[in-house]
Amino acid sequence: PMRESRTAAWATVAGAWCVAGFLAWTVVWPSALLRAAETAHLAEDAGTLAAYERALGHPWPNPAGRQGQGIALAERGLNEAAYGSLLAARAGLNTGEVHLALALVAQRLGRLDEAQGWAAACLERWPRSAAAWRVRIETASSPEACAEARAEAGRWLRPEDAGALPECPASTEAEDLSGNRQTQASGRP
């Protein structure tokens, strides 16, 4: 009986160590890597992207890391890579922040319809986001759509925030001879 209880005790200790090791590998280590990447990002460290790569190199999904990486890439003007990273983040996050980041990057890339969609998705979650309303106004498909977005923004935003939004231009888009939507600034469909 004494020998059996000792074996059971050692099995319990070994099991506890296995559980602790598993938790360290799946929770503590990825969190520490993500925290290091976020700290580097906030400090505007040159090693930010490398820190995010280390955090994302862990085999477990990390949508918050993908979002941070996407924002860091966008801040460096690497918009295509940022868009891909943010789309990957979206697979695990359903927040206004990731949708706003996607809207801003899509707008930079000249993908006006996508920017509109992501801004609308952001506003469903975060209706008081002045940045999302700005994207909706700046990428509106017509002067009427712009005016509607400005009016709706006025219902959600503080007067000073609504007043800071851009005015609606006389025309925000043009159609080429084939009827495809194009922005006047970039000429991209």
C-alpha cells in the first residue's frame, strides 16, 4: 500500500508538471512574446516587426498579434502586407478596431468599396468612431451618399467631432467609358 501511494504521488506531481509546462507553452510564452512586440511598437522601436514575427512564429493562433503586426506594417507604408495581416487577424477578432484598421488600409490602397464595407462594419461595433465616419465620408460613392453619412455621423458623434469631419465634395467619383467606378485621385477601379 505504501509503494502504491508513492507511485500515485509521483504520478500526480508528474501530471502537474506536464500541465504547468503545457500552460507555459500555450499561454504564458505567447503572451510574453506578444507583450514584447506591443511594447516595442509603442516605443516605436526599429525591431517592432521582428518582435511581431517572433510572437507570430509560435504555433498557436494569435489574432491580436496579427492585428498589431498589421497596424505596424501600415504605419511603415507596407499597406498590402498590412491588409493581409489584418485580414488574418479578422479571422479571430470581431472588434471595431480591426475593422477600422482594415478600412483605413483599404482606403490607402484605393479599394474604396472595401473601405466602405470595413468602415460600416466598424461602425456597427463602434458607432462613435470619428475615424470610421471619416472613411465613410471620404470614400462615399456619390455626393448624396456622402451627405447621408455626414448626417448619420452627426447623430452619433459629439458636435465638435462631427464638425471636424470633411465636407462632402461636389463629386467623389467618376465613371470611365465602360461604367466602372474610379476614384479621381488614383484612377483605380
